[in-house]
Amino acid sequence: QVQLVESGGGLVQPGGSLKLSCAASITFFTYYIMGWYRQAPGKQRDLVATITPSGRTNYADSVEGRFTISRDNAKNTGYLQMNSLKPEDTAVYYCKLYGTKLEYWGQGTQVTVSS
């Protein structure tokens, strides 16, 4: 059974940094696109960033230049480095692995940006 486990969330002050991890128990991790999404209370789940198996990245405009997505295929793990955090970044962050036919979601990790 495929499992994605996020970690690294927490409470941080505005301007601070956090690094999220997503560990995947899946065969052929390398073949999947990895994405990070977030959902604030009362809002829809939005795309934050994606990274392809070859390492090509894409970011939402709201996080471009502040967040960095990466992956370590040898460890079956993806990361989201978040810098210069703002209160509006507060949300539950989810990782997702997907291909042409399958997709898998993690359980989410809470990120709260507040002074």
C-alpha cells in the first residue's frame, strides 16, 4: 500500500523558514511527478509547486522566489523549502505523487505563520 508521510510543519513567525518533507513508500518513485498543495480554512486546495522526474519545477505566483521544491529519488523523498513566510501562507500542506493514471496524497501537515 502506498503511503506518503509529510513532516516539518509547525508554527513560525513572519519572515521565518520551514522545510517540509514528504517520504513515499512506493515503487518507482522516480517515475512520478511530485506536487505540493495547500488548503487554508474555508478555501479550496491550491497548487503550490511541482517537480517532474527530470527535475523541472513550476511554482504558483504567490510563492515564486520564496519556496523551493526538490526531490531525492534515492530516498523516495520530496521537499519544500519555504522562506520569507507570510501569514497568508498559513494552511495545511499536502504532497501528491501522480502519473498518467494514478495519484496519491499524503495526510497533510499544518503550517502556521503568526507572530
